[in-house]
Amino acid sequence: MIDWKKQHCGVRRATYTQVIELMPDLKEIMETFPENVNDFYWDIKVHMLMPNQYPCIPNWHCDNVPRDENGNKDFDARRLDLPMFLWVSNSPATEFKTVDGSFKVTPEKWLKFYQDDIHRGTVSEEFTWRGFIRATHKDIISKQPSENHDPLRRHSQVYVDAANFTW
């Protein structure tokens, strides 16, 4: 079992080799990945959460939707033939919208999804550490990381519900 509080904040657009180099404790999880690990870029976030915090965007959205030269989402440029995968260590779970309603991601299982799959973060109900892994097929990423790209994530933001937040 991974002790998430002992990990880096994570990585952003890392290669498999970089993930194993920077976060070697994740090797066992990465070995369960259902496709060729080298065909993907890896985003990993480690969060320390308190009740009423979201580890990711709490509004419905799609991942990795390309943007045009003006910064607007270009839904026609999506690659719906190429997958992404996600894996979460524990709650709060990511929720996906379906034709029949919605479902929450099962912790510690790889979930295949695509750029048109609508999902959102759910709120933490407890004090917890949470690991999140997203694998994005390299051909989805339009702007490839440069050779000197530093994938180490320096921070992982959390989101709060402004209507219920006080300091």
C-alpha cells in the first residue's frame, strides 16, 4: 500500500520513465496499467484534503479538449479514437455522467475514458490523502513537452465550494 503523504505533489506530462524515477513507490500500480505505458503521458496529483474540499474541478467538464489560437475549446479537434485512463487511491471519487445518470470511479482500478466523457470531482467528507493518476495517450497532446521539460509538480491545488467556505 502506498503512503501518499510521503510522495511528491506529483508529476505533469511525465513519461513512464520519469514517473518511476521521481515516484518509485508507484511502480507496482503502474505495472497494472492495461496498455503500453510508453504510449502515454502521465499526470499524477497527490492531495491532502479536508472535509468540503474538492481535489479537482467540481463542475462537469471533459479532459484535454484542445483549444484554438484564441484559447477557445475546439471540440471538433478531439481524438475520440484515443483513450485516457484514470486511477484514484480512495475517496473522494471522480463522478462520470452517463446516459442513465452517473457513476463514481472505483478506487484502485484503471478506468478507460475519452475526451468526450463528462465528469466532475466530488467533495471530500473526511481528512484524507488521495492519489490521482491520469494517463493521456501521447497523440492526444498537441503541444508535446520539450526535451528539458521538468515534469515534477510543484503544487496541487484544491477547490472549495464558495457558497460553503469560510476562513
